[in-house]
Amino acid sequence: MSSIVNALSDLVKSLVELVWSFFTTAGALVQKTAQFALNFATEIIGLVVNFFRGLVDLAGGIVSFILGKLAKKPPTRVPA
């Protein structure tokens, strides 16, 4: 009779461990999914910020080039 009780006790323990492992696995999956979504959103924001930073740098370089060309004086001609 004692072996039946031990077997049933082990069965209950195993079932509890099985259910607990389902919950821990589901929790880990939710955590990793949330972490992935947060990292994805952060990278997208960084990409957009860097894109516009590059556009501003490009515009600044073009304006600097044009102003540099306008600031130069044309060569003076020597009268003949």
C-alpha cells in the first residue's frame, strides 16, 4: 500500500513540476518577446534620428560649399 501512495505522490509532484515548467517557459517567452519589441523600436528610432542627422550634415556641407564659392572674389584682370 505504501508503494501506491509513493507512486501517487511522485505522480502529483511530476504534474506540478510540469505545470510549473509551462508557466516559467511562457513567462520567459513573454519577456524575450517584449525585449525584442523594445530593442526593435529603439533601433528604428535610432535609424530615423541618424538618417535626419545625415541629411542635416549633407545640407550643411552643401551650404558651406556654396557660401565658400560665393565668398571667393573673382580674379582681377590686368588692364592691357
